[in-house]
Amino acid sequence: HHGLPHRPVLRHNLGMPDWRSWLEPVGDALRGAALGRHEQFMRQYSSELNDLFLLLCHMELMGIPNPATLYLLDVYPLLLDEFHLWHRRMGMHRSPLGNLPCC
């Protein structure tokens, strides 16, 4: 017994309910009721983004030009401002793309 005091073994009272085993499923049900639709939306949105990403990757591999490039020319000035804010937020003092002058 290595000099440690003897500790009595605690036994559950059979007449008392085990609150943890009861509260855990109730908590799961409440969480599902509160967040279920949001989680379903986020899973669907994530799946759509993944599909779009894979489509763009396959188009790039096949040498098919991205049709969004032509439409982005109209919003290029707006994207340039956003790009500048992004690379500054990432800790890059200059544009990481040499051909995209924003600083």
C-alpha cells in the first residue's frame, strides 16, 4: 500500500438516478434543435464550395480557361483594394505578387 491512506470505494446509490447519463442525451437533443438547420446549411454550402473548387482544378488541368476571368475585369479596382488589405493583414508589407501592384 506504499504508505497511502486507504480510500473507501464509492458506490452509486441504486435508488438515485444517474443525472449525467440523463442530461447528456437531453443536451445533445437541445443542441441538435438549436443548431441542426445551421449545421445542415453549412454542410451543404461546404459541399458546393468543394464541388466548385474541384471543377476549377479540373478545368485548369485540362487547359480550359476560367470563364470568371472576363467578368472579374469589371471589379478589378475593388479587388485590388481588398487584396491590399488582405496582404497587410497577413503581415506582408508588399504585394506577394510582383505583377499585381497595389502598394
